[in-house]
Amino acid sequence: ALSSSAKLSAVASESTLFEGSDKAENLRSCLLQESRTQFSRALALYHCADDRHEICHRWADFLIESLQLARGDSNGAAGSLAGTGNDESLAELFSIKAYSLSMSGEYTLGLRTARKAWEISERSNHPSIHSFGILFHAALRQETRGAASGENSAHASSCDALLELDSAISCLLQAYGGKTMESGSSIGEELMESFKTFCRSCTSMEHEKKEDFGGSRLILGVQERWMKMFGRTDSIIYLLKNGAQGGGSFTEMPGGAALLTILRNYLDQFQRAMSVKSSRGAVHPQALDDALESVLYMIRIVRDRKLPKKKSTTSKATQKKKQKKQKALSDSVRIDDDDEMSSATDYTLVWDDRATNMIIGQHADCIWIAEQLWSMASLFSSDKWTMSQLYAKSHDFALLSEEEEGAKLTDGYLDCDYGCTTDMQAPDFCRSGTSDGDEISASTLSSEFSSWCLVMSAASAVDDIEGAKAANKDWAKLCLHRLALAYNEMEVNELHDEQNRKEVRPMLAHLTLRCLVELGDDERARAVLSDGSLLKCLREGNVAQEYGEEDGDGDANTDSDFSVEPDIESSNTDSTYAINMLQNLYANAAQAETNGLPETAKMLLRSCVAQFKEGSRNESGGTQSTQTDQVSIGQLVSIGHIQRKQIELASDVQETVAVFEAIDASVMMAADDVGEAGGNGGGDIDLLYTKDQLDWYAVEAHNRACNLMSLGDIPNASRLMAVALNFLPFCSKAVASYGGEMRNTYAKLSLDSGGRQQAFAHGNIVDLFSGGGGGGTS
């Protein structure tokens, strides 16, 4: 055909018979038309053959050139053809050529041709889905095969099939919008059909190559865009909101796969990629989170929909007769049987709807995904925030798997329903079960699995605070919400017995305290800690008892503004747990001070001191102390260190004096124990405070008393000076040598309210301390 057309064209051009006449032009047009016909037949023949790609793209060139000659344009520029009626035909021809070039190994040229085809199609009023598919196919082969074959490696490195895909999708959505295409489907439905083909192409190419050239990343990327397209397709949203009764523009799911079916395949592929070290860099945790959120968005649409009521075809008289029969039946049935009947017939799961099954998936798929996310979380041991998010998503899928039609039982109880702009929530440790009769805010669909998902989510975030901060600035507020929801679910369902409460609630209290410290809001943290229930939950072994009760002796603590000391008989904490708990409290107090939460830090330090005293009373039976009484946190921190920190953080005179007098009471009690034991008992003061600490207390109390004298606060100055004199007998000789001056100062305080006394200079006393520095004067 080519040979005969060429000969006829040559004869026509050389003949003088037709020169300058209309017949020559007519003959030329007939010859070109005949050529296009023959070229089209040849192109169709070779395009259908899977092993003739090298010949196919040549025939495409002939046909393209014949179309250009028909317009009298011999330069072959594709851009000059834009805006003509041949745009769609040219775009299809360039697409066929691009496909053949890519399949024949010309990956770079194939991609260039595919881009040219898409450019022509994009300029027309109706971009072609076929050109869109060929563009991705060429980009896919260029990215996965071009680099491996070494063909134009510089260009191959700059190719990203997913970027090409995103750009083309945006163009199609903008061009068509809500219009219906020639096929009768919306652009979203057509794209979902294309995604199915794209996934097959990615899978086949991955199987052809033993090495991984990014196939996992491409498959996951296509599936992510497939799932997100569900929420961008109006016909799908309409059908979900109206259920099976609302009808829709289709009766079968575009792409042939439900949303959860795609997600299941996606999670399997993601897990396989994570398990292979060479392909871990190809997967992105944020993409996984976005994909899960897009699926949850669709299920929430089903939960929140209001299905239209079916119109009754029966008459009012017939309806009244049925109501009478139902009432008579209910009166004759026993209560237990009636409960069983109502539980079996009074509710319908959202998963029972045909439209939900077709678009979203099956009830079993939702449960499988919840369990799969729990399992996959362990793969992200180095990325705690992603692990935290997976546990939270697992909770949401678990609850939604039991959602009832029209009930909205999960509304407000999903992690994805919470917005950080709402008021802060924290667990209420004053509550113990449902015995108090108060309504607990938790979903009736919650289970032990769902509550532990939230606990693990918060714990994972706390394990990597810096990573959580980088991922979400409101992470602490979000984790507090999750802990509050988990605690409510556990309590409302009474998911653990008394023994489990001893393990679960202290853990929840620890996580809550850590989040409060990192929240950065001193007022809110103090409000949560002020009732003492959280700290009491941390300290007591039997944490299942009611909170908010007064101590048995009714005495208030001198070093705390809330009741923190439990009864001796109810506190049987193991020494290892006590040390770990003290480490937790002190570490949180130090962090609170670092984060600019002074009031929170002081409350935690007071609790540390109370726990030290409690440990001493438990070990000694409330009478004597032994060597085991000296509980220290690590090698450097003791009760003396903590009380010194209290003095440094004190914000007013009364608070400072109260801490000094509490130390004085402890020292005097230890001294009395020594006297009762004949001087050889285990209540030695050295087991509570070192010499250096007592020296610092004595000097600091004297200096602060002198400063108060200069300000005219004689009563508090006298109290501090009395404390300093009480410390003197237990101080080192260097500090005790100043006893005369200190007694004279105290005498002047008693006799002359206006007397003034200079404090010891810091430089004169700093060399008296071998354990690290004086605190200076106030």
C-alpha cells in the first residue's frame, strides 16, 4: 500500500497534465485519503499483534504524517495541530505510537511521545482517557525499566510515574467536573476503571523483574489514589448517603472492587514492602495514614447518613390492626424472651445495606483491617508516631465494624472525630467503675481491644516525644483525649477485674502525667493534679479503692495542698515499684520545671517527699528506721535533694518556711528515734540527709532569715532562724563554728524587732560543701 501510494503521488507531482489545475489538487487529496485508509488498516493490524511493536510505531508515523500533509503542514510540529478537528485523532495516534515504542524498549522516546499525545489531548475540549492511560503506562516503563536498561539514565532519574499521574488526574477532573462523559459515566467512575488497569500493569512488571525497581511504591501509590477517588466521585457519595433506596448512576462498582477490598490489598502490599529491607525506603508512613483517613471518611458518611423512610403501602386501618397484634404479643411474652427478640430485630448494621456492601465492603473486611493495623504497628518500632496513629486507626475501625444504621453509636467516640480545637480532656481517676451512677462518655460498641488500642497509641507517642512534637504540635492534647476515652471505655464496660486494675490504672496515670507535663499549660496541669487522684493512683498499690477520701487520721499534710498520703495498712507497694514510681515522679517534676511549669513541678516534688516518708513508715512499721529506709533515685537524688529543689522553686515566704519546717520535723523525728534506740538504732539522720545537705539547709535558713529581717518580716525570720539552730547539732564542724553568731542573731530577733544582721557572704561558705554548691542568698 505504501509503495503504490508513493508511486501515484510521484506520478502526480511529475505530470504536467495537472499542473496549475483543480484536478491536481483533487487527485492529491484522493491519493492522501487512500494512503490514510491503507495506513489505518496496517496500523490496526500490527497494533493488535503483541509481538509487532517495532513495526506498529512506524505505521503510526506514516499515518500521522499523512494527516499533516492533508493540512499542508510539512514541518511536523504537533503544536500547530492543536485546536483543529484532528486533535482527538492525532492524540490517539500519538498514544498508539508511544505504547509501541515503550513496548519495543524505546522507553525514553515512548514517554516523550506519550507526553506529546497528552498535550494534544489536553488542549482539546475533551481530554482522552486512553491518552491518560498510555501516559502512565509509558512513565511506568520508563521509571522501572529505563534505569535498569541503562537507556538514557539521566532522563530516567527525573521520571516519576506518580507525578505524571497526579498531573493528568487534576487535568481530567478540571476539564470534566460534574459532566457526564460520552460513555455515560462520570470522570470519577472512568478513572476508577483506569486504576484497576494500572494496578495490573504495576503487578505484572513487578513479577517480571526479580529486582525491585520501585514496583511496590508504584502499586501502593496507585491504590492510594484509587481509594481517595471514592470520596471525589459524586455518584458514589450520593449512593452512600441515600443507601440502596436512592439508586445511582451505576449498578456495579466501577473498577470491580469495593473500598475495603482495595485497602486490604494495600495493607498486604505495604506489610510485604516493610518486611523487605531493600524496599522499606519506597513506602511512606504519611501516605498510609492519609489512605486510612480517606477510608474512614467514607465510612463516617455511611454512619452519619439519614436514609429516606420507605413509604407505606398499607392502609391506616391495617397498620392499627398490626400494632394491636404486636402489643398483645408483647404482653404475653416473658421479659427475657422479649429482650432476646428485640436484640435480634431492633437494630440493623450499616453493613447490611446493599449500597454499602457494593461501595465500602463487608463487615468482616472492617474487622480484618482493625486487626491488621494492630499487627502492622509493630513494624514501625523506629517511628513511634506512625505506630501511635495505626493503633488509633485500629480503634476506629473496630468500633465502626459494629455501627448500627441510623444510631450513630460511634459519633464523637472515634479518634478521628476529635479536633484539637475542642476543650482538653483527661482521664478522671476519681471514678471507679459505674457504681457511682454517673454517666460515662464512651461508646457502647467499645471492647477491651478498642480500649487497648488507644492506650497503646498514647504509650507509643510518649516513647518518642520529640518525634511526636515534630509530627503534631498538639500531640499531648490528642494523647490525653485518647487516654480519657480509653479509661472511660474500660470503666463503662468493666473490662478488667480488681487485679488488672492495679496494673492498668497506674499505667494510665503515668501516661497521663507525662502528657500533662508536655502539654505546656501549667494552669490546666495543676487543675488535673489538684484533686490528688492521679498522684494517688500512681502511689498506691491498691488503686481500685475510691478516691477523694480523707486520711484515716484526718490530719492535713504540712508539705502539700492536697491529700496525698495513703493509709499505711492499704499501701503495700513493692520496693522495686516504689523506686520506679519515684523515678517517674521526679523525672516529670524536672521536666515540668524545664518546660516552664513551676506549680506542676512543685506539686510533683511534694508527692515525691510524701512517698519517701511513706516508704520509711512502711519499712519500719512506723517506729524505727533501718538501712533499707533510705530510698534514693539513682545515685544522686535523695529526699534531701528533692526538698532542696522545693526550696529553690518556692515562690513566696510562707511556702519556703513550710518546706524548712517540714525538713526540721523530719530531722527532729529521726533524732528522737535515735534517742529511743539508745543511740544505736536504725533511725540515724545520715540515712535521710547527708552532712552537706544539712549544712546547706542551716546556712540557707540563716541567710533567708537575715534577708527577712532587713525587710521587716520578723515572725518568719524568727521561724527560719529557729530551724537553722535546730540543724546546727547535726552539721559539720565548719558550719557549727558559726553557732555563736547565729544564736546572737536569734536573740536580737527576740529582743529588738528592728535589729538588722548581715547574712553570711556566699564566698565565705561555698568551700564548706563537698557535694556541690551553695544555693546563694535569697
